[in-house]
Amino acid sequence: MTKQGRTILFQGDSITDGNRGRNDDLNHILGHGYAYIIAARLGCELPDRQLHFVNRGISGNRVSDIYARWNEDAISLRPDVISLLAGINDAGRIVRGEPGGASDRFARVYRQLLEETRETLPEAALVLCEPFVVRTAEREAHWPQWRERVDAYARIVRELAGEFGALFVPLQEAFDQASARSGEAYWVWDGVHPTAAGHHLIAERWLSVVQRSPIAIT
């Protein structure tokens, strides 16, 4: 992927949102998470490519929420690369027994989102990031349910990536291994939201997959 002016879109929930700006202030527009780190790395290494990075993650979103705004926040932007990280809010609504988790729509809506994307943007490269959860004090009360649900979603995302010709970025094992070295909260302070080090870990895994693939940004 060497064409100038390529658009790389990051989509997801609060992990992607990263408290991003909602205006044109370039100091804040990408947030302070993994999307910012990836954009900083590639933008610095490839200034001649004039890459355009867009963050449309929204805190609290489930896959169904992302799908509801997909036309405005993805399709209409005509991105060359779409990166999606989602699932923890779907899991949370179910684990906590909230009304929003009365039925599990994760797989069916995720599939519908990908089908529509392939139909309308057949040339766009897809990067699907594995949802993850880490065992901290905030997740302790229902830890078996958290891990079981998120692991199930991870399997779904991996299968969908294969079915739709998308790249899959594994993250759970990376956080498990990192946590064994330095403690869970060092990487993901509440079991869901990464620290600065955790966001860097996501960015490194994302780059290791994408930049060693046929859609490598060069």
C-alpha cells in the first residue's frame, strides 16, 4: 500500500476513543491511545505518503452501536484501511445483567457490519483486533464470566477475519504474558482500559501484523 493520501480509520469503543477531540484540533483529534501511537509511528516514518488517520471510536459502544453509525463514521469516509476493536461493552452488558445485554447480538451484528463493508467498500483492507479482558480487582466479582464471554468473542472475531479476508490482531495472549511479568493493572488498570504501556502494546501488535502483511503501509 504505497499510494499517497491513504486513509486509515480506527473504529471501536472507549479503548479506541482514547478521549479523542470532537473538533479539528490536531493536538487531540486522535485521542491518547493506540490509534495515536500508530499514527505517530507511521506518519513519522512515511511523511511522503501523506497518510490520513481518522479515529471514530466512541466510549461505551457495543458492536450494535458501531453498526448503527457505520454509514456516517465508516462507509462515507471511504477509508483504505478499517481497523476495528470492539466487544468488551457487549460482554459487560451481559455479565452485569443489564437490559442492553438481554440478547447477545455480537456475532450477528459483527457479521452484518462486515458484509455491508465488503459490499460497499470491496477494496478496503480490514483489520480486526481481538477483544481482551484482564483480571483486576474491578473484574474479580464475575471473573469467570468475563473471561468466558470475551474468549468466545475473540473466537468469533478470528473466524470472521478468516471468512472476510481480514487481518486478525491477537491481543489477549499479549496482555496475559505482559501481566505475568509486571502485574495486570500495570497494563490495563481496570481490566478493560489500557494504561499508556497497554496502548503501546496494542500498537506494537497492530503494527507487527499489518506491516508484515500484503496490506503493509509503505
